[in-house]
Amino acid sequence: MYDLTITGGTVVDGTGADRYLADVGVRDGRIVAVHRRTGTDDPGLTGDAAETIDATGKVVAPGFVDIHTHYDGQVSWDNLLEPSSGHGVTTVVTGNCGVGFAPVRPGREEWLIKLMEGVEDIPGTALTEGITWGWESYPEYLDVLDRQSLAVDVGSQVAHGAIRAYAMGDRGARNEPATPDDIAAMSRLVQEAIEAGALGFSTSRTLAHRAMDGEPVPGTFAAEDELFGMGRAMAAGGQAVFELAPQGAAGEDIIAPKKELEWMQRLGAEIDRPVSFALIQVDADPNLWREQLDISAAAHQAGSALYPQIAARPFGMLLGFPGHHAFTHRPTYRRLKQECRRDELAQRLADPAVKAAILSEEDLPVDAAVQFDAMFALVQHSLHRIYDLGDPPDYEPTPDRSVAAIAAARGEDPLATLYDLMLAADAGAMLMLPFFNYADGNHDAIREMLTHPAGVLGLSDGGAHCGMICDASYPTYLLTHWARDRHRGDKLPLEYVVRKQCRDTAQLFGLNDRGVIEVGKKADINVIDMESLTLHPARMAYDLPAGGRRLLQGASGYVATIVSGTVTRRNGADTGARPGRLVRGARQ
């Protein structure tokens, strides 16, 4: 009668309603039965099942929907899509922030790779070796993805950077103004993409997003006629989302976000489609985010659907010997990095004589042509804001966990303390330097963002910023920190945080066939042992094509993750099943 039954679990159904004991029956990839238990003598679902998962004492929740990832290239070579698939995520949306790999003129593939590498910190060598090209147009790109069998479902947005470069050539790549003919050509491409199944159109207007050659993402300075032309074309193609990283998103201009909201409101009202934008707390104006959220809520009331995308924890970087750190320009470190294998380097760094030499040296000159080359100086001057996260990691650390505070307590030089902290875990420990969302030194602002009616959970950047973050672990963090463990302020109900990353994210992109435990919905389900659910420390792996590095962060406590009725992960381990497919367009 059933392909799968999940029995005796506590269902948190994704709507925000109170949890209840129930059995769930699955057939042909759909939920066909939800039987609420009436008591201990209730026999539950009747009928045979090919497989039964005993969920007694466990939480049964929908699969999580991550709407802000950058797996555009990885999806062509990696059918597992970690790290997201290890955190209960069953659907990802790619193509954010105006960068993607379609459409592409023959011979311009490497330019798109350099754009993605610069903006999203994905190793260009990995993209060059890993991407299996085979498309020019955006519909052809979707056709390639449609032939993939994956561990999760994948939806894609068409990116302004690729559209502009394809339609305008070098003029588009250099951010020259678009003519009416250029806008008409780009509009045809956008409409074609949405009609083929793109879930949205994305653009970036923040100066922090630059290609490897230092050029801002094409579209960064687009005039209103171009932006509205893209929005109208998107709406003409079907139900989709206009997504952007707005001016001032990285704190470079605190005036710009208010100007951006004005045109976003008008665009949303005109095209009657959601407009979603990145929202973070910036130190330059630590309360601006609250005003932006309130404006967005008022816009909803006036008929313009503005959805600020918010983050679940501080927005910054992880640093340590495997990635960016304070000692990259010390001569001894540079020499050892060249001479030693990775395992040998960890041993040498632990040598007291090596430590003394590195701490005593002056930094080598900065190469202005190399992106991130001056990161060591930022780290050296931020010791009061760099935190030892511990194991399991605490992303809401108290002030006494900063490197400067630990050094003061020990009575030693802060750089020596930083060095010792980074030596943990065989010189693999990663410390946190928050740039945004931590102006008040705690999560209270983030909590208010998470509970604001206008906010939608996003900004995980799954697959991106490989050497600096692993925020694809947001779903697990929401469950462990916000619903269970928070000790520095109020928690959030489990029902609420599940809704935020299931129904709410799915509905924004019109994916109304998932995100809820309900008869008729797609059988994307998590069975979770909430008592043992644990977020592990981030670690550097070198498993991308061409040996490229990326931070991975695992979790334990996921009893099963199910995609379209098939178990894809069992007790945290990949089962090898690949039921995930391309998601073409909004669905009922």
C-alpha cells in the first residue's frame, strides 16, 4: 500500500502549527496519508509498506528549501551537492547575486568562471576542470541540468551578469550603459529563460561583488530603465522572483539602501512579482535593517511584495591556518607552505621554534594585484572581534571568547594567542570574524529579523565563499541554536524555525508542492533526533576538482532525509540514491 511509512514521530508540519504525533505514508513520491495518533492504543497507519522508519521520539519535518545558493557550476559535476544535502536541505535555488553560467557565447566560458570566482570565492581551477559545458542559451543550460540525477532538487535563476555579457559583449562586461536596443535584446533572453523554467532573475548592485580582474558584476550600475526592462521581461515569462544584492548591502554606502528600496517598491507593484533582496546589519548604521524591514512590511500592505533575505547568524568569515589568517605574509610561514605537505605543515607549525620565528617576523609587502592579499592585515587589527567558536561551535560567543580577551586573561601577546588557538585540531581550527549582523555583540538583532513578518530566510551562499564560510549549515543551526540551545536570550519555537526554512522559502519561489507535511505534497521529509542533533566545527577539505579547497561543516542527528519519497541520507550517511531533479518554474 505504501512505498514508505514513517511511524510514531512528532510531526512539525512546516505551517507553524503546533506539533502532533502522527504516522506519514508515502507513495509514488507523494505524501498520501497523515494519520494523527489519538492515544497509546492507536494502531497507526494500516497497510503494508516497502520500508518503515520508526520515528518514535524523533521530529518529522519537511525537507528544507534553501533559496540562496551558488551551485551553478558544481551541479554539473557533483550530484551530491554537499554541504547543503547534509543539513536536511532537499531543494536548493541557484543563480543568485547576478552571476551564473548561462547564457554563454562560445569562447566566453572562462570569463564567466573568472566572474564567479571573484564574486563568490569558488576556485577558478575547480570550475574550469569541473564544469561540463554543453550549452549556449539558458534553455539549453536547463536541458543539461534536466538530465542530472541528484541528491536534492535544484531550481535556477537567470543571472544579469551572464545576460548582459551575452547581449552586449565587452560593453556589457565593462558596465557601459545599455541602449534601448540592448535592453530589448536582454529582455528577450530573460523572458526566454523564465519561459524555459527559470525561477527568477538575479542582479547585483553592491561594489563588494567583483570579478577577478576587479571589475564590478555586469549590471552593478544599471539604470532604472534597464532594471525595469528586466523585471517586465521576467514577469512576461511567468511566475518568478526578482532577486538582488542591493547597493550598500556590504555597508559601503548607508544611504544607498533607502534609495534602492524606493525603486524596488515601484518595480514590485508594477510587475506584481516578488522582489527579494539581501539584508544585513552594518556597523555604520546598526539600526538601518529595522527601518528596511518596516518599509518592506508597509510595501506588502500597499501591494508591492518586498522580501528581505536575512541570515541566521553573524555574517563574516572563518579564519585559520587552512584559509585566511594573520600570518600569511610572514617569511617563515610562506617558506613552510611551499615546502611542506599539508599534514607536515601542521606538525611544523606546532614547533615552538617555528612559532617564535613567525611571531617575530615583519610582514612581506602586499601584492595589490592579488584579491584578498591584504586580508592578513585585517585579521591582525581585528583581534578584539575574532572569536574562538569551540566544539560544538558557538556562533553567539560572549566577549570573553574574543582573541584579545583570551590573551588578556592569559597575560600574553594577542597574536601569540591567535596562533595557539589556530593550532587546535591539528592546525585546522577555524575562528570567526563577524563583519555584519553582530554590531551589538549578540543575536538579538538577528532574532528580530527572523521574527519580522517581512523577512525570509536566505543568504546561506551554499557552494560559495569556499575558503571563508560554510553557512550552508544554516538549517541545522536554526534547529540547534535558535530552537534548542540559545543561552544569551530568547529562543524561537521549533515550529516557527521549521516554517521559516520550509513553507516560507518554498512559497516565495512558487514551489507550493513542497515545504509542508500534508497529503498531496511532495514527499521531501526529514526525520530528526533533536536531542542529539549536533553542528560540527567547520573543516577545510580539498575535494573540489583540481584539488580545490572548500570549508565543510557536518552535522549528526539527522536520522533520515527523504527526497521524493526516497531516503537519500540515513544517519548522516549518503545512501547513493539520487531522486533529485531540476525544478522548472513555479508549481501548484
